Amino acid sequence: MNSFGVVVASTLVVGLRSDHEIVKLRQLVRDEAIAQGFSLVDQTKFVTAASELARNTLMHGGGGDATLNVLANGTRKGLRLTFVDKGAGIADVDRAMQDGFSSGAGLGLGLGGARRLCDEFEIRSEPGKGTTVSITKWKLR
């Protein structure tokens, strides 16, 4: 248990170095969301955010790892995903979070869209050292 009363019930780490591993992560996240009793809408939201962030980890971060935690906090259950890469990092995180910003050929809805699909969102990035993004979705028991 941490200082906020959150208990990590289980942890699973998935490497993100290929499209195949992104598909694997999506399925694992969906399976765990079902096991935790998330609604179909919340399953879809969390899997969509996970897919977007996994793709960013691979394409912009050169690959990395995703850690899936099953959480408990009083009357709530939750899932937390943390994506870590050692890529180029994000020079301007505030700008990258804005809809319409894209460092590639995408629509520029990735980071901001992922944030809107989750209950908690945290990003840390340092140019030349990589990026860590953590998302959490909570469910009342």
C-alpha cells in the first residue's frame, strides 16, 4: 500500500518492440478490464488509450515497456498502465498535449485523447532521455 491507500494487487510487464506486442498488450488490457468488471464502455476507453500510448512508445520512443497494475483503493478497483521509453523525449509536453499537434503524419489526437479517456493521466519527458506516461481507470466496486 502506498501513502494514498492504493494497493497494487498484481503487476504484468509487456515489452513494446513490435506491432505484435501492441496487439498482445491490447488483449491483456481488455482481459483484465473484463476480469475487474469494467463496463464495455470503460473497457473500450481504456483499451483505446492503451493502444494509442503503446503505438507512441513504439513509433516515437523507439520501443519500451508497458506495466499493467491491478489496483484497489477502498471501495474502488482500478487499472494503471505505465509506458516507459528511452527515446528522444518530448521537447514541449504542453504543446504535445494539444489537439491537432502531431510530430508525425497522425491527426494529433493521441496524448490529449488518451488523457480524456482515463481518470488519471501523468506524463514526464526529458529530451534525450525518454518519456513515461501513466494512465489509470477506476471502477466502483
